Amino acid sequence: MGNVQILLHQHVGAPCRAVVQAGDEVKKGTLIAAPTGLGANIFSSVYGKVTDITEDRIIIEPADEQPDEFVPIDVPEGASKLDMVKAAGIVGMGGAGFPTGVKLGINLAETEMGELDPEINPELPADFKLDCGYILINAAECEPGLEHNIRQIEEECDKVIRGVKYCMEMTKAEKAIFAIKKKNQKAVKILNEALKSEPAISMHLMPDIYPMGEERAVVRECLGVNLTTMQLPSAARSVVVNLETAARIAEAIDEKRPCITKNVTVRGKLNGGNEAHVFMDVPVGTSVGELIERAGGIDGVYGEIIMGGAFTGKSTELDAPITKTTGGIIVTMEFPDLHGARVGILVCACGGSEERMREIASKMNGNVVSVCRCKQAIENKPGAPLKCLRPGNCPGQTANSIQFRKDKCEYIIIGNCSDCSNTVMGSAPKMGLKVFHQTDHAMRTIGHALYRTLKVSKQVSQDIDF
Amino acid sequence: MSITAETAKAHAHDPAVLCCRAEGGITIEPANLEDPAIFDDLVDSGLLNLDGCLTIEEVLGAKLVKTCDSLCPLTADVVEGAKAPSAPAQEEAPAEEEVPAAPAAPAAPAPMTAGGMLKIHIGEGKDINLEIPVGALGGGAAAPAAPAVVAAAEAAAAPAEKAEEKVVRTLTRKHFKITEVKRGPETKIEGTTLYIREGIEAEVIDNQELVKDFHLEIITPDLYHTYSETIMDVQPIATKEGDDDIGTGVTRVLDGVVMMLTGVDEGGVQIGEFGSSEGYLDENIMWGRPGCPDKGEIFIKGNIVVQEKTNMERRGPMAAHTAFDIITQEIREAMKKLDESLVAETQELKQVRRPGKKKVVIVKEIMGQGAMHDNFILPVEPVGVLGARANVDLGNVPVCVSPLEVLDGCIHALTCIGPASKEMSRHYWREPLVLEALHDEEVDLCGVVFVGSPQINAEKFYVSKRVGHTVEMMDADGAFVTTEGFGNNHIDFASHIEQIGMRGVPVVGMSYCAVQGALVVGNKYMQYMVDNNKSESGIENEVLGCNTLCPEDAVRALAMLKTAMAGEDVKAAERKWNPNVKSTNVELIEAVYDRKIALEDNEQSLPMSQKRKEKYD
């Protein structure tokens, strides 16, 4: 294998500081960087030798032999489970990367319900309270085309449930709910079977709509509480944990295993077809190019490589490394050429940032002349990532279409969720605007339906009727 | 865009249309409904058909029986449990859209423009929105103006309730007639002939480092067809007697002659920003506008060349104005020596207060963005330089002045941009709204507030909040807010109106808007708008003074404010600029007041210039 590059900043918070030096021999599980503020330990994912330490990464030349054994996390005898999670350097693996040891350091039994905004909770009484604390397991795997989360339920359901129970114990949550899309029938059945002996853990089935996996959408779907963009799930007496993160928690506690690998879905314009290649336990620091080779290699010319999902991911390069939060690698087909046509972009919280949207417009050779923002996309602080006020529920987009027409756009590129895209399609084409979705090139490549009109209901029955 | 409960209430009688796909079985709430403000545009483009559509108040709380997509008008067949409609607001007025107030919405369709009132709206909190409006004028005044005015007229006719007027101070203007301007060895006035010292040009050039060249021309009416660089200012030639302050005592003024400053930079670039008025004088001056020369007057025209690239810097135009004032000042000195026997006419201006009448204040927004946008405030001599403070240096904060100070030249305008909509120094000398309000026996004009228009938004809101408090402590019953130019300054213009309006004081806004100057922002207090446009096509046509505030606009604004203060409705503006709104209002006012309102000519009365032919008409 090629050199492994381990980034010093793979999480929310400050970059870590290297604690090894060039020339040091390292093993799987050797601590190589420690937090300088909010952060999480970083370990070597391979046996080998540190060859270089740069400002943002540690480069390790792997040894030829890579035994499965690893250096267990260094915690004192009788350390608490939370300390083990912290020591293992686990971060939110759904993509956000918030240090899990910090997130779980909450006592949900004593956490008060936050103040609910009546404007977005019209059907709840003002004094609504939840009966207890909840762990919500985010198994929505909402980014289209990714399959590693669902695969893990199918293959490692027990480990995941163990991790969930540890989370409940650490946070004193009485109940836990798996949030999973109903379309994943096999996984739902397996999970349902496994949960029969777990009375405190249930399952909430979700429709196949983007963005069911948004943290506040998970809270709303499972608990019926709408949080403001400033509120954390703790305001609904809950902690949302990604499914893979739960499994890593179980590994840290049961095996004293540090967080050194990541499950990744690789798919797209690859030799052999566009089906998903799921790689479990990929060493952090492996290059994108190496993973793509393992999946068959790129098939001819391509448009771009997306790291993450088609909605929220970013473009990347072959030599970029996998991190603790990398979920997907998508190689896309080439972009259409708009020949410099006037383009409007509709920025929202569910898709790419304005910068990412502009990048896509530029790759399509479009001339961005107008930028609108979805009314519900809230910037909590100047420069902070946008958050959607009511994820998955459209606030109307026609006024934006009118603006694009006024600005004489020929095309518009949108990054909206299923519901908002549907609304855009209700007006934009009739106004003569040609609509692209920012995920089009990825969706076409993987054979997924384009995000345009919405044909399914936002409500699904909770019966396992398949 | 979906609406809030508050908006839903305001639009209770407007059609209910889904903003997004909604599934069968839901209870309809405001968040499901599209903002009615964009319907006109959608109907126009055939995207929406409102036939049979229920109103917002009817559908709220009702159940949607089947899944419908966005922009679906909610008709009886898709809604279950609709409420019965309440009586539509006012039934009297035949169907017309009655009240305005409703903030309208964002989404600005293309050329929107002027109508009379305005619809616009600022989004909650931060994002603003857009607008549309425009106003042409009095859109509003229309129907409503009538009743109010009638009432007022009756009141006036009623007995002798003529509360006593109080004359606060007077200003005497002594007019001296000039029929000829010549060059001579010294600057002096003999009879009706003004002599300007030969060689004075060198002193103008030497006075300011940035002034690189200067030429003086005497333009008599037979020379009106002379090419000129852009006109930077037109100024009356006036001086105070003795130690009299601006706005009081005696002012001497020359009739038949004006100072005219024109200029370019060394690179030949006109000292203008959005448009410039260079060309043949007779094709580019709207004669008789308050700020312009009158036909027949002699121009003492100084053409200044400023250092290259300082045309767009504050120091360039400032240097030009300061240097040019050397000549005016020398004439003023000569005027001070004139014998009383040469006074052709004496005019007394009175600042009158009318206790008991509706108290009104005029807020005039003047430019203060820096670059070439500034004004000298309160010089020692009318429209002088000495003693004045630059608006920008004062921080653009509100400055309260008396109406007579305005009419006595307290503003020396450094307005070299957007010639059709900017107010020259002479404009203030003959400010029509101040004159009209001062003379209107039905109102009590308490004063005039000048406020600058800063460049930065944060500063715009800083000064507009000061305006709000200033007007609040005046206990005014009504206010006018006027502005010049268009675009950037409309942000603070709208904010001034909001700050005053939110204190419960009705505000009439006056601006050039029409087509090109359509407002870029708005708020719910911008219900009473008067458009100063006179141009045929509603554009900034680069003809000096064409779209500035004229007596006809002042009359309409007063009628509208009286209507608003009386609590009468002013009709909402039409969606697109419609010049007929203005004519209708003028006719109404003429009928009610039984007075003839003379309408000004526009650029169509001038010989067609090559520039206009190519760029505009």
C-alpha cells in the first residue's frame, strides 16, 4: 500500500498536535497526535514508520506486514466507559466529526426539556415534556448512493446494539430509537428481530426523502419535536449518534480498540459498473486513489471525485486521505457544458455551500449571475454553515424563481432537499428556467433518480408490512 | 414563500395558494401558503389562475382533502371545512384595492416601478427584500385624497376658526436686475451690468492644487447652443447684508444671471457618476426646474479641469467648488456696495407657525457617501463655501434648519451625479415643498431636517435612527421624506420612513422612481409615495434637473400627507409604473381644491440631442 496520510484535523474543534517524530516506528493504535483544545486523539492506523510531519498531517510509510493486532487504548484499570470513548478518539462518523466523548458527557435523566419555539411546533402544547432521555441512532444513511451504514446493520447488528446500550448507560437515557428508512427492508427485518429482546430500544421508520438524516430531522421524526437552528438535540432530552459511531463505541469499550478505521462506500464511474463497493474498516489515512483502485479503478474520463455524499460532500483528489468522517467516494461522469450561459444558484442548508455551488457551476462552464438562498436556510453566526429551519419541509421557492427570471438566468442549479426541489419544479420550468440539481452528475452516474419532483409521501406507516 | 400568521392576517381576503406540495389530510396553516404579494406576477405570466380560489381566512384551519402540488390554488373541491368569508374590509369603495398598508413582498419582477404607493417589504430580520414599487405618485392620493381634501376644504370654509398665525422670523430678499455680464478690469456692478475682473481665472487655478485648468465663459441666451462639459452645479448669486445670518435679515440676490460650474478631469472624464449632462446646453438643461437656470438667464459658466482621476474622489469636486466660489465671492463683495436705488424688487419671506394645525416636518435626505457625493451645510454666504461644514465630515447625522435657512441657500450642493434626479444648489433656494408647506394654511411646518446618506449600510441605519428620534421629539403629526438620486440611497430613504412610521407618524416619501429608479428595498410604512419622475420613459435621462421635486410634486405630496393624517386610505400602488396615476391624482386635487396645477414640461420639450437619440428615446 502507498503512504498513509493522517490529518491532524479530522473533527470539530482545533487541530491536534503531533506527539511522534519523523523516523518513529509506529503500530496500529500508537497515539500519534493529541488534542490541543476540543478534539480527539489520533492514532496510527498501520504498522510502519513516520516519514514526515507537516503542518496539517502525519505521513507514515506502512510496513509490508500488517498484522491485525493493535495497541489497545491506554486507560487505567477501572476507567469509565466515557473515558474509554474519549481515549479511543471517536468522533461523529456521520460526517460532522464532533468528539463523541464530549457529546456523550451528558446526563439525560437530569436534562430539562428546552424551550420550544411555538412557531415551528404548532401542534405541541406549550408545556410539552418528554418522559425520559433518548439515544437516537441515526441510521438514515440519507446521502443517496451510500450503503455502508445499512450494510453494517445487516452484518454487525449485535455490535451496533451493544454500542447503543453503552450510550444509554453513559448518558442515563432510558430509551433508544433507531431512525432508519423503510426502504431498507432487509436491514429493518434484521434489526426488528434483534430488538425483540430489547424493550428499551425501538425503531422509527422513515420515508425515502432527503434529508431525513439531518440531526434535527431525526429528532423531529422520532420524537415529534421541532428544534430551532440554534438548539441541540439535548433540548429534546436526546443525543443523536450515528450508527457507525455506536459500533466504534462498542469496539472501544469491549476491545479497547482505538478509532483507526472507517467504513466507506466507493462507487460511480468505475470499471465493472456503478454498483456500490462497501469497504469496512478502511485504515484512516488511506488515499482516495487507493480505495478507488480497490473498487476497480476509474472507467475512462470523469467529472470529479466527491468525498462524502452528493449533497454535502466536497470535491477531492486522488491523493487525498480518508479521515474518521469520510463516508463516501463518488467518481462522477463528466459535467454538461453550458457554454457560459447565465446561471442562477439556489443555496440552501441541505446541499452544498455557496462556494461548492459556484464550483459546480464553474465546472459546468456556467456564468453565475444570480444567487438566491432558501428562506429557511439560517446562518446562526456570520460565516457558520447554514442550517435549515424545518428540514425537509419546503417554505416555498417561487419568489426565488421570479428573481432568477428577473436576473435573466437561462439555467439554475439547486441544492435543495426533495420537498424544496419539488417546489422549484413547480415554477421554474414554467418560467423558462432550465433546472439542474447539484447532485445530477452523481445521480446519473450511480443510476439514482434525479432530484426533481416528489412522488412519495412524507409519511410512512410504522408497520413492517413487507 | 410561505407566510407567517401575521402576514396571513393582513392578507385574510387574498387568495389562498399552496406554496409547496402538501399532502392530503393536513390542516392548512400559514406555513402552507404562498405570499399573495407575488400573485400578480404569476397571474401575468400565466402560471397561476385564481378563478374560484378561496381566501386565506377561509382555508386556515381547514383540511386539505388530497395531495396538491406547489402553486395550487385552494378551491372548494380540495378543501374540507372552509370557513365562511367575513365581510370584505370596506365595501364602500367599489372594489378597488383599498388599503395599502399591506407590505407586499419580495420578489421583484422585472421592471417594476412606480406606482403610487408602494409595496415592498423587508423580510423578517435580515434579509431584505425587494421590492417593487414604485411609486409613481400619488397613486395613492387618488381616491382617498378626495374625501380628505373635501373635509379639509369644508373646515377651512367654516367660520373664522383661522387660528392666529405666528411669524417666527422673516427674510427679506432684495433683487437686483442684471441684463448684461462683461469682463473688465475689476469686478463691479454698474446699473444692470455686471463686470467680472479679467484674469481672475489664474486665481481660481492657484487656489486649489487639484484644479489644473479653468475657463470662464459668459453664456447669453444666443449662446445656449454651446457645448459644455457636465454641469456640476447651478447657483444663485446672493449675499447677506451686514452681519445677518443665513435664513434671517436681508439677502441681496442678482436676477437674470446664475453661476454654473462644469467640469472634467485631466483625462477628459466627466465629473459624474450615473450619467452626466455634457452636451449642448440647450439640449441638456430642463429649463425652469427649481435647481436649473430659467430660459433667458445669463450663465457665468466656469469650466474646471481637476487632477486626473480625482473626478470620483471627494477632494476633486470639493476643490472645484471651492475654487469657483472665489469668483462668486468677489461678485458678492461688489453686491454689498450696491446702492439701494438699484433694488428692482423686494420680497419678504415669512417663517410662519400655525399652532393648532397639523404639525409637519420635512426630512430631506442629501448625499453624503463621500467620493463626489457631499454637501456643504450652512455657509456664511448663501450657497457659499466659507463657514460651511461638509455633510460627510458631520457624519451625515440629521441637522435641523429653519425653512428660511433652506430658502436662503444653506445648502451648497456638491451634486455631480445622476443629473436628472439630483438637486443643484439652486434647488434649495427655490425648494418647492418647503414653499408649499410654508404657505399652506392647513398645516404647521415646524422645520426641515437634512440628513446625509452615508455609503455604508451600518451608517445608514445609524443616521436613520437619529432621524426617528428627532421626529419623535417634535411631536409631528406628519412627515415628508425626500431624497435625490436613486439606488443606494433608497436604502436609507426607506429606513428613514420606517423609523418615522414606526412611531405612528404618517410619512409621505418623495423620490424619483419610475422605471429606472424603482425602489430596491421597502417596508410597511412606505404606503404614501410620490414619484418625482417627469421623463417620458421613466428614466434617468441625463437632462439636468428633469426628475427633481417640482411644485406639482409638492402639491401632490401635501394632499397625500393630509389624506394620511386624516386617517383616510390611500390606494396601493399599481404594480408597474403607470404615469396615469399621477394625472388622475392631479385632476382630483384640482377638482377638490379648485385650483389649477401647472404641470412641468419634460425633456420632450427640448431639442433632441444626439446622446438622447442614441441612448434613450
